[in-house]
Amino acid sequence: MEGERRASPARGERAGGGAPPSGSSGSSAPPPPLEVLDLDEDEDDLEVFSKDASLMDMNSFSPLMPTSPLSMINQIKFEDEPELKDLFITVDEPESHVTTIETFITYRIVTKTSRGEFDASEFEVRRRYQDFLWLKGKLEEAHPTLIIPPLPEKFIVKGMVERFNDDFIETRRKALHKFLNRIADHPTLTFNEDFKVFLTAQAWELSSHKKQGPGLLSRMGQTARAVASSLRGVKNRPEEFMDMNNFIETFSQKINLIDKISQRIYKEERDYFEEMKEYGPVHILWSASEEVLVDSLKGIASCIDQCGKATEKRMFGLSETLLPVVHEYVLYSEMLMGVMKRRDQIQAELDSKVEALTYKKADTDLLTEEIGKLEDKVECANNAMKADWERWKQQMQSDIKSAFTDLAEENVSYYEQCLATWESFLTSQTNRHLEEASEEHL
Amino acid sequence: MEQAPSGMVRQLLPAPQEPLGRADAEPEAAAGEEAERELAEGPADRTMTENNFWLKKIEISVSEAEKRTGRNAMNMQETYTAYLIETRSVEHSDGQSALTDSLWRRYSEFELLRNYLLVFYPHVVVPPLPEKRAEFVWHKLSADNMDPDFVERRRIGLENFLLRLASHPILCRDKIFYLFLTQEGNWKETVNETGFQLKADSRLKALNATFRVKNPDKRFTELKHYSDELQSVISHLLRVRARVADRLYGVYKVHGNYGRVFSEWSAIEKEMGDGLQSAGHHMDVYAASIDDILEDEEHYADQLKEYLFYAEALRAVCRKHELMQYDLEMAAQDLASKKQQCEELATGTVRTFSLKGMTTKLFGQETPEQREARIKVLEEQISEGEQQLKSKNLEGREFVKNAWADIERFKEQKNHDLKEALISYAVMQISMCKKGIQVWTNAKECFSKM
């Protein structure tokens, strides 16, 4: 069977791994096209109220524990080169805020740094989801062809009763933590000004800073042009970007499938665990009617219960390591497609100007100058993207490898635990057998 | 073709030559002794006189199953499965076995054999047959009687049934059983000629009908209780087990999808490709491994099912005892009432109601001659009744003694077999865990090389 793929099993429908879906993940509302900001009740018109109400002002500008960032370097473990890391961010303490208009959650962001450009070495601020959305938008604006880390979805439509149940908040918190740390680890994004403001500004400072960017209408205008020109960019895409695009498309397909499969495994394991909960006690029930068999039955019940606990642990491991990683890369795959689009757009701008030059006879000097600028722009964008692509691929490989290695380790550990339980039961039974046998001989 | 799950063909030790009647039989009427032997062994013409059949070690196996078509009683075509029963005698000296008999039987003939045994050995816990239709099925298993896996498990079950009969100290000597193994044609007619259907107590079938017994035997009441509990708890266990199997199947099979997707993904990866591909292969192996695991578990479930059905056999013995007790009490009651009637007639007092008494009152006294005649008839009936009661009592006591002996034998067998089954379950789980460790260790290695 080495290297051969089995045909899709007849029971494919059980796995939910039937026809591969299109790029978007099935479980969330379709992600907004990156050029358009999602107009939601949360958005801008409510900021007026939130600015006035000091209810939301959870910002404290107090430096925290006196530990110096330098000493922290030795304490904390992370993925990138530990010696070079000088920006530490944590996201924790979700808090619910209720106003007459809305309810929302803020998260505490703690930043510790030794960088000179920061005014202090420690910061603590509170941010809500829409602040993160704003940050992401700004990063995409400033670096259209860099691979910006993905944000967790706005909310999951399927299977959610309300936005703010504990599991959802915790999952989101972890994802937001990852988001900020990924930015901090990115060689370019880490020095972004908006990022710094996000980490350090008080609530009112942030609000006023936000208003400085290009207005909503101008952003919408960009969108219309973007959609129109993106098609053109695709036609003239250089080969290396064609390859990249093919990769992105296939990767997106596969990672989505893996996400579905992994979620399904979690569900099946949970269902299995539920059934096991009843299985053990049946043996206890039986033992109540028996005399000779009591110990064996009770022993089996105990083994089943222990295996049940091991299953629970395995499930937990799955939800802690594999599922979030796979899901992040589902979001990344969408991000990548957006990045490719933006690159294509920039190319399209150039191409349209070049086309215009061939038809127009007047203003050729102006056009040529514009074309020169755009050619630079395209070259920059392409180089940035290529470099970031390589970096991203390394990161992806490392994360996937690590997540699946952990999965395998969890399973090995699970089976080892169960094995130990059953083996000790067996030993106790056979020992008794021998005891009874020797008694008979006496 | 596998043997019974116990791993080996059970060998029958030579049966004791002396009849299994009790040496300490009460010195009652000769009829009593006859009844005693009949109960213990079965009627004289039922047991085997050809003891040399059992002197040699016998191996019985149900070695094959075959689909057949034939015509049923209503001359309609039907498909059924026939099973090949082979009997071998093993020579003591060299241990070689020679095929002595081989014939084909279908499930309905096994049923006939068992029904016959139930009638003629009411004090014996008669081994049950494997289920007629597949029950406690989890989703993958087919409930179809023609499904090859079901047929295979049934073959093993039927073999087990015959081996149980052969190792039962009383049942093994039954002639009809012997003929079942040796006489293909005409066997059905021979069984029917025993008239067992007529002898069968139809009340035994009506399991839900209650017969109020004034002095129930506490041991049998407890036993009936136990058999109800056993049946209920094993059913419950089998149901939950089937659901657990279903879920476990799901967990394993979903992992198989990783295999397919990893393989497709590996096509676009350079450094990761090999690791992904080989890890995917291990995911396939993992997903496939559940089939064998659950098949083994099915054999375990069959072992439990046997005792589920044994619970019914236990209850049948209790039931038989209950009916005997009931008949005894009815007979005693009848006798007592006749005696009272007789007494009244003799003394002239009328306490009991009788039609004759009423009419006498209404239409005038009967003559002394008439009264004498009636007394005489009653006295005859009373004498007969007393005889019957005596023999019923004896029958009852013998039944209890023999039944209880078989129940003790059964209990030991049950404890031994179920303990072994539970141990074998643990062994299965251990094997499953070891396979899991191996597959995931291999997968881990592949992942870490990515």
C-alpha cells in the first residue's frame, strides 16, 4: 500500500470529506472581501457612545510588575529566535461590558518591551474585537502584499446560541493572542506604527487615531476599482506567482478538508466518550447479581472508566493543539488569496496605464512617469510578497509539523494509558486464577 | 473456517457406564425407581445403548455452511443455509482422528432437536441455540440472515451448541442426539415419532401466565429472579456495547480521510511531501484496523449472548418446577375436597356444596343404596388420588434434586465461561492498544520528519 491512495471509501459521507469545498470554510459566515469593511451594528456609528461612556474606559496606564523585559527573555519560551525577541504580548482577562445599546467583550493586552521607540517598557490596555479588525485593516493597507496574520472569525453562525459563551470567548482569546504575537514576530509588521498605537494607546487616544485614516467612502471607492481591475492582473501574472497561486488554491482546499476532518474526529471522540460513560456502570450493575464474577466485572468497569478519562484527555489535547492550528491556516489560506488579489491589482494598475500609453498620444510624458512609478510599485510589491511567502511557508511547515506530531503523541499516550489499565486488570485476573488453581491442589 | 471461540474443539471424555440413577434412591414403589431413572437419563428407549460410541473420544465440528434452495412445506421456493456436521473418533493410542459421520443439517433441525430435549429433560438447563436473527446489531453489521459474516458466526454458534450437548453428562447419552449426528435421512420422522410435541406442556410456552403457587420453593424463586436479572443486564450490556462499537468505528474511519487528503496535499509540497504521504499511509492503516478489532469483539458479544439465552433455559426449568408444584397443589386440593365429600356422605352432614346434595335437598333424600354407591366411587377415586399424589410428590422431589444438580453444574460452567470471556475481552483491548501505539508511533515519526 506504500504510496498508493485508496479510492474514496464508500463511507465517505460519514467523514464529511466528500466533494472538496470551495475556498471558504463552511462554518463561518463568508468572510468579507478584504477591501470592504464589514458594516455591522458594532461599527463606527456606535463609537460616539463608547467614547463618551467612561464605562468602557478600562485602560490603565500603569506599568506592571517590576520584572525587566530582559529577565523575561530567560523565562518565556517561544517559537522564534528567543535571544532576539524584544516584544512580549499577552492577551487575557476577557471582560463583559454591558451598556444600554450593546454588550461586548474587551480583552486585556499586556505588552512588555525593551525597544527604544516605545515610551515605556510595559503597557496594559483593553481592546475589543473591532479594534483588532481596525488594526488588521490598517496593516493590509500599509502592506498590501504581505501576509497579514488572520483574525478569528467575527462569529460562528452555525451551532452558536449566543456570541458570548465561554468556549467561544476562550477560543477567540487564544486566537487574538496568536494574532498579535505573529505580528510581533514579523520582521516588517512588528515596526508598524498602527501596531504600536494599538498596543499602547489609551481608549480615547485610539479612537482619535482611528479617525485619522482615509474615510469610509474613499475606501469604498477603492473597492469598486479594485474588483474591476483584478481580473486584468491575473492575465499578466508572472509564472512564479502562477505557481504560487496554484499552491494557494490547492493548499486552501486541503487545509479546509483537514479542518473538517479534524472537527469531525473531535465530534466522534466526544460521542464515543459519552457512550463509554454508560458502558462501565452496566458491568457494576451486573456484578450486583453475581458472586464469583464480582471482581472481574468490577475490574472491567474500572478499566472502562479509566479509558474514558484517557479519551477525554485526548479530546482536550485535540482541541488545544491541532484544531486551533488547522483553523488558523484555513483563515491564512483565505488571507493568501486576498494578498494574491491585491498583488494582481497593483499589477493591473500598471497594465492599464501601459495600455493607455499605447492608445493615447497626448500626455505621454505624464503617463510614462506614472508608469515608472507603478513599475517600482509592482516590483516592490512582488519582492515583498515573495520574501514573505518564503517566510510564511517555513512557518506553515513548522506549525503543521508540530501540530500533527503533537496529535500523534497524544494518541500514543492515550493508547499507552489504556494499555496499562487493561494489562494490570489482566494480571490481577490471572494471578487470582493461579491462586485458585493452587488452592485446589492443596 | 474457524473453530469455536474457545480455541479448541472440545473433546468428550468417555461417559460413565453406570446409569445416572441415584444409588440412594428412596425405597418407594418400583414405579418410583422407574420414574427416577427416567428423569435422570431420559426414558429407557431414549438413551443410548451403544455406549461404545462414547468410549472413544469424539470430535464434533460444524465445518461448513452452504446456501441451498429447496421447496418448503407450502411448496414454495426458499433459500436456506445448510451446515455440515462432521464427527470424528479419535483413537486413544495415536491421537489420529477418523471421520465417522458427516451430514448436512439446517437451523430448523437444530431447533427441532432442542425442542425435543426440552420436553424429555425438563430438569436440565438445555444449552441454547445461537440467535435466529441478528440482534444487537451496530450500524455496520448486517441484520440479514444471508450475510456471510452472520452465517459464519452462526456456524460457530451451532458447533458450540453441539459441543455443549456432547459434554453434558445427561444429554450426551440421548439417542435422538446421537441420530442427529449420524442419521441424515428420516431423522425428522424419528423425532416426531417420539411424540414429544404431544407431551409438551403448552403452559410452558405461556411464560407470562402466572400460576399461583401456595408454597413456592424459595431456591427456585431466587433462581428465577436471577435469570431475569441476568437476561436484563446482559441485554443492556450488549446494547451499550453495540453503540460503543459504532462510535469507535466512527473515530477510526474518519482518520482514514486524513490519508486521502495528506496524499493529495503532498503533491504540492517539496520538503513536507514525503512525510505527509507516509503519515497518510499510516492513517489508512489505522482506519482499516478497526474492522478486525470489531470482528473479534463480535465473538465476545456472541459469548455473552449465549448466556443471555441460557437465562431463558434457566427460567424454563424454574417454570417447569412451578407448574409441577401447581399441579401437585391442585391434586392435593382435589383429594382433600373428595375426602371431605366422602366424610360428609358418611356422616350425613352437608358442608360442601354438591349438585347431588342440592337436588337431594330439593327433590328428596337419596336412598341408602345410592349413598353407598357414591361413597364407594369416591373411595376409589380417593385411593387413586392418593397414589397419584404420592407419585407426584416423588416426581417433584426427584425433579428438584436432579434439577438442582444440573443447576449447580450450570453455575460452575457459567462462572468459568464468563470469567474467561471477560479475560478475553481484556486481551482484545490490549491488542487494540498495542496496534494503536504502533500506528501512531509510526505516524509520529513521519510527522517529525516533515
